[in-house]
Amino acid sequence: MGGFLWIVLIGFVAGIIARLLSSAPNKPTGFILTTVLGIAGAFLATFVGQAVGWYAPDQGAGFIAATVGAIVVLFIWNRIAVARAR
């Protein structure tokens, strides 16, 4: 149970930092979307890192990689929102 709470906490903080660093007008708001943004970024960073060989198969991405992954996920979120607005 502690590991899950740690993932949620790191995901939330990474999501907040990604939202603060992004200059896009369409940002997901709220605790749940911010947490999901950070967790999705952590999963993306872990997947890419394991595919490239930076992480072992049983190793996850760190906080900085999770934040970078959250920024990438936020960029994709904004591109989808712009495409829907047209």
C-alpha cells in the first residue's frame, strides 16, 4: 500500500511541475487530472527508458524523468485539444 501512495504522490508533484512549466492555455485542472498526468508521464518515461536500455526491466523512472514524461503527456494533451477545437 505504501508503494502505491508513493507513486500517487510522485505523480501529483510531477504533474504540478509539468503544469507550471507548460505555457499552453489548455491545461488539465484538478487533483485527479494532475495526478493522472504525472502518473502517465512516469509510465511513459519508464517505458521509453526500458526500451532504450536506460533502466533495467524491474526499475522505474526517477522523479526528473517522470516530470519530463508528464511534460510530454501534457504536450500531447494540448495537441489533441487543439485538434478538437477546430
